[in-house]
Amino acid sequence: MLRFLLKSAIWAVEASLNTPERKGARGERKVHNALKEVIEGPDYKVFSDLILPTVRGTTQIDHLIISRFGIFVIETKNMSG
């Protein structure tokens, strides 16, 4: 019985860590860190998780890179399979 309860508790914790929101946040964090590591410098400015007002409310941009070479918008999806 104790083994069953322990396995159930572990499953519940794992399930709570793998919600779509948490998986998405982890993916966005990984991309943000990679962008900052690779392209941050005098020619680039990296912004992440921007909330912008729109006519219908707001919209969210995962990553925005502004440089003298252009403006780049990156939408992050953390998927497997």
C-alpha cells in the first residue's frame, strides 16, 4: 500500500510539472537563454515575453530581436514527438 501511495504522489508531482503552461515557459526560457548567449551584443537587443496592447486587448510576443540588420520575431513552441 505504501508503495502505491508513493508512486501516486510521484505521478501527481510529475503531472503538475508537465502542464502545457509550464512546458511552454521552460521552452521559452531555454530559447531566451540561448539567444542572449549567442547574439546579445552591440548589434543586437533581445526582448522576451513582451505584452503589447491591441484593439481587442493585448497580444504576447515570445522573443523580439532588434538590430541594425532588421527586426526578428520568434514564437516558441516546446513540443516533442
